[in-house]
Amino acid sequence: MTVRELAIGGAHVFTPVVHPDERGTFRADYVESAFVAAVGHPLRLGQYHNSVSRYGTVRGIHYAHVPPGQAKYVTCTRGSLLDVVVDVRVGSPTFGQWDSVVLDDRTCRGVYIAEGLGHAFMALEDHTVAAYLCSTEYNPGAESEIDPFDPALALPWPDGVQPLVSGRDREAPTLAEARQAGLLPAHDACLEHYAALRRT
């Protein structure tokens, strides 16, 4: 498995070795030793879930408040998607910036999104399946969203695609509005949380 860090601190891309033979393929999507070497602690597993999306579906930008926070390890088990990580941590040197990676069922890459980071994706094919390993169980009272079409962010959604978006995401505030309302996690609080995870 190879690992590289995205331009946003706390986000990593993991690429497994795919073993093909006449029966099909086999791979390890998550390897704890590689994950710990990159992140500094194992991935806690609070919930595992899947989404199935039509072409053009946009989900996000979602993030969890810190504390308690929720980290995600996202893979694409069918189809393909453009995955985007947004730094919404106030005080971060990369606040308001983003990086992206294509996840699909051929390269089998996974992306880790640390607590306090925003996450969104667009399905690039019909019946795209995204699988999420989440560090905590779903807690609707601790989660928020940012407008995925915030012009100040200018996320790299493909041209010519009519996006399918939930009402929740379509009505989400811009990054600036969320910051003004005090809804965003603080970078210092996130760093303290990461340090606590490395100590356990």
C-alpha cells in the first residue's frame, strides 16, 4: 500500500495493491500499520455505511464539530467519484483551501479525512457506491454543512454536469457565513484532538 498526504493537513490518500487472477481481484482497502505510520494512530470504527449515487450527485460539504468530531476513511467500491477535502478549521494555514482525488473501483484508492475537515464528492457514474468507515456513530446534533457551490471555494466540479443535491446541502451556508455564525471548528481544538488520539 502506498500513501501520500493531500495539500490539506490531516488528509491522506491510500492506494492498495490489487491482486488479479482468473477469478477476479483481491485487495486490502485498509491496513492498520500503513494507516498508523501516516496518521499516528489507528482508525477507530464507530460506524460503517454506504451511499449509492446517480451520475452528478453531489454530497457535502459535510463536517462534524470538534469535539466530538468524526473522521472518515472513504473508498469507492463501484463506479467513480471526485472526492474533495476542504479545510474548514478556523486558524489553519490552509483554511478555505481544498484538494481532490478521484476514487474508483479500478485504482481502489481510499482517502482519510481527519476530524474537523470538510468532505464532499460528486458521483461520476450512475450507481456509484461510496463506502465510509467513520470514527464515531452518526450524531446529527454535532454535524454541519457548507454550500458545495460556494463561489469563494470554487470546488472543481466537472463542467457540463447538472448536479443532484439534497435540500440540506443546497441551503447550506457559505464558508464565510458559517465562520461568521461561529459554526466552524477551531484549528487549535482539532490539533489537540489529534494529539489526544496519538496518546491513546
